[in-house]
Amino acid sequence: MPSNAPDLQGAGPLTETGLGLGSNIGDKPGNILRALALLQERGVIRVTAISSMYRTPPWGYVDQDFFANACALGETRLGPLELLAATNAVERDMGRQTSVRWGPRLIDIDILFHGDAPFETAQLKLPHKDLFERAFVLTPLAEIAPDLHLLGRSVKEAAARFAEEPLEKWTPEDNKTAPSDP
């Protein structure tokens, strides 16, 4: 799906950014691909790489259906808070509704990093505060950015710590055998 986006929004310098995406309602992989398409169509990001889709167990709140997770790399001209507003708008426009913390979601878009420098406000901390604690983020991110270092830490080495986690690449059969959502 990496493609040329229309002219990018914003006046800032072209900055590499990483996104983590997840869904556990409806067509899970389709929701992730639709979110990335919307981000590109709106000129928020020019996607340069997308990981495989991973079928992952729920994290945090575990009484819910499994997730599809993926990561994407891209370029943006938006600053971190502008990018956050744009990703939140895509989530809302796709129909995401607030539920319990870490609960079921049609789409979740997390900004994993924005350029090389750390960034922190009340609304956003980059690199993402839980990035190095989540196999469902590190594994797909290491797949598309094995040489990436954030805050002096290797994403590939951090992902290796989670080699025993129950992550598996999504297959087309998963769409046929997936439990139905309520």
C-alpha cells in the first residue's frame, strides 16, 4: 500500500514518523488499511512501509476479541500535536467510540515516534511511552525498521525479548475462521 500521497498538509520539514495500528471489531485488517488510506488521502502522511498484519491477543483488558495489529512508516510535514489531531480525526470518522481503557476498538492509531527527538506534552509523549513494552508494536515495527534506534535503544533487539509472545502473522484464513463480533 505504500504510495504517493497528495500534497502533504503542514508547513514543517518532512519528518519520518512511525504509527502503530490496531483493530478488533469487524474487518480488522480492512480497518487498518482503511485508516492508512484515509491518512494518505487527507495528506496527513505519505506511507513508505507497512508491516505484515499480526493476529494478537488482547492486552490490558483481556475480556475481548483478538486484535489485528500492524505498523507503518511514513513522512509528514505536521508537527506532533497536529499529527495527533489528524490521527484522532481519522479514528472518529471511521466510527471509533470510547469504551473501557484498552477495550474493544474499531481502529486505534498510535504515533510511535516523530523524527529523532523526544517530545512530551500532557497529550502526547514520543517515542510512545509503552513502545518498548508491547510485543504487538515492536514485532511489526522491527519487521519494517530493523535498524531503527529510539532513545538509544534498538527496536530489533527490544522485539527479540518478546520472541515467545503469542503473535502470528495474519493469514487470509483468519478472516474465514475468526470469531464473530457481538
